[in-house]
Amino acid sequence: SQKIEQNSEALNIQEGKTATLTCNYTNYSPAYLQWYRQDPGRGPVFLLLIRENEKEKRKERLKVTFDTTLKQSLFHITASQPADSATYLCALVRNFNKFYFGSGTKLNVKP
Amino acid sequence: SQTIHQWPATLVQPVGSPLSLECTVEGTSNPNLYWYRQAAGRGLQLLFYSVGIGQISSEVPQNLSASRPQDRQFILSSKKLLLSDSGFYLCAGLYPFTGELFFGEGSRLTVL
């Protein structure tokens, strides 16, 4: 079965630094991979999508990389702010209609 | 824009009681719809997805069922709740032009 691993330990960084979150997966390569942000008690919100033939995607302070050989995606937030504190989830998309999520990594950005 | 409405927002139910969680979609037609469950501190577990009226695919054998009686309505049900059914239930829709999921605000279920 599909296994998606994200660091379960919270990531604590100082404001202004770059946060890097990791998503590793096993068993098969997805059509594409997505990253979502989830605040406590709320539904996740879509951030970025990267396809299997793309190496890197950027959106403002966010950057996602996708290495299908390593079966890994990295999610970067540059110039992090306390408002970036949240849980970040990666999702693998299979057959373009099945979305499987990792357990998420909690990011704490300290002022 | 697409919006998902879920209710109730919070539910406390005794073991053995029935369950009905409802999800409706606005702003798009014939979307793929999903039910996820999130246990405390855990990721989202895909329970059911639907590509159209009356079409339900189950991901995990369990005590729950889903139905899609209308294009924009998706219902999660149980005849008899178990303690292990407690969790945060999220309904999501697929926006086909971008391939992203948009989520409702969730329904928190506590089974006592």
C-alpha cells in the first residue's frame, strides 16, 4: 500500500529563516504531488502542485521540488513569518482523482 | 469560487447510535467529492470518493457508508457508531481545472 512519510516532529525556526519540510513516499510514483496548509480545527488549504515531469515550482515565498528517483518532495518557505506557523501536509495524487495525504509537519516560526 | 459546506460542525454521540454528516458544494457542477477522517495529530485518511450521483468508491473497510443522492450533496453515515469512529471528518471537492482539493470546515465527532 502507499506510504507517505512526513517528519512527525515539529519544526521550530526563527523568523526570517527558510523552513524546509520533507515528504517521502514509497511504492509508486504519483501523477502529481501537492502541498496543503492546515490551521488548527480547520480544513486544509491548497498551496502548490507539482507534476512528475517538473523538478521545481515556485509561488511567491514558496518553493516545491519533486525528485521521482528519490521519491521525495521538499517544501521551502523563504523569509518565514510567524503567520506561516501551521501544519503542512503533502498529498500524492493517483489516477488524477485519488488524493493520499501524509500525516503533516507542524511548523513553528518564532519572532 | 467553489465552497464546501459541512454540518453539523460538532457532534457528540453515544456508542451504537447512528450518524449522518452532510456535505454540499457550491460554485461547481459534477465535482469529484471526498470524505476524509483525521484522528488527533494524524494525517487525513481517505474514506470514500465519488465521481458522480450514486457512484461511491470505498477506500477502507469500516463501519461507515457514503451516499451521493444529488450532484452537489455527499453524505457520510453509520448505523452504529464505534468509539474508533471519533475524529475530524472533512469533505472535499476536486476543482478539475487546477487539480486541487477544496475542503469544508470539517465536522468533529466524539463517540462516547
